[in-house]
Amino acid sequence: MEKIMKLRTKPGEKAPDLSFTTINNGNWSLHDNLVNEMNALIFYRGFHCPVCKDYLQLIQSQLDDYKDANTSVIVVSMDNEAKAKKTKIDWGLDKLNIGFNLSLEQAKNWGLFISKSIKDAETDIFCEPGLFVIKKDGSLHMINVSNMPWARPDVLSFPSKLKFALDNNYPVRGNHI
């Protein structure tokens, strides 16, 4: 019998509750921070991941473009506070809002894939990457999850695509069945 993965999050539906601690701003709650028309929530694997480093540095370099697209950005991992602070300092992410201590249950509620450490540098259990765009009304506009570190959306053009979606009232897709 074939087993089919069931997503817990679906496009167009209300985003699951989520709260965690950030390095810069303390406690953070999703539904208290939906102040922009679009809000990008990016789950990354953790400090051990060089692909995450490049990805987050690129996102930070485009924060003005996200702002122009009326989109807020926050990133979070299952890393502890010490690793999150090391991520911020060693990767030069001084402008990015970085969350930490995402729980296994929270990661599963968002439909993220979970991996077990295969190297000493990795956290024992960590989430694989995910990028979610949540509209101001709390609904999920876009969902992208991966089970591998290198399969992620192209963030070079992502802010302009978000602006296009807003300017053209582009509807939620992939929610038919």
C-alpha cells in the first residue's frame, strides 16, 4: 500500500499558530506580526548548513526589495540560542530577524521535513527548509517545503514576484484538491 504524505498546511487556509524567541526582539508570534500585505516566514536547517548561510545572506541583501514589495521577513530554525547568535555573528546577518528553538511539534505542524544528524556539527534533529508567504489576513499564500538543503525557491527574483502578486491580486494556487 502506498503511503501518501499529508500536508498539515494548505494554501488559502489560515496559517497555523507559531511563536518562538528571536535574537533581536524577544518573543515573536506570527499572528501578532502580520503587519505587511505579505509576510515571508523562512525555516532554515541551522548553523551547520552552508547552503543556509548563502541563502540567508542573499535574503538579507534584499531586505529593501522585500520592503518595497510590502513583505516582512523572519527566519527560524531548531537551533538553540547560542547557535542562533553564532549564525548571526559568523554569517554577518545583522539586519535579519532570527528566531530559534523551534520545536519538533511546531516544525511538524508546518509540514516541514525532519532530519536526524549525520555529522557532529549538526543539531541532533532539525527541520529541512521551508518558505511560507502569509497574507495580512493570516492565510497561507505560498508554501514551499523541501527535504534537501539545495531545493529552495530562487530568492534573487522573489521580491519582484511578490510585488507582482500584490499588484495583480494574484490568487492562491494549488488549493483545488
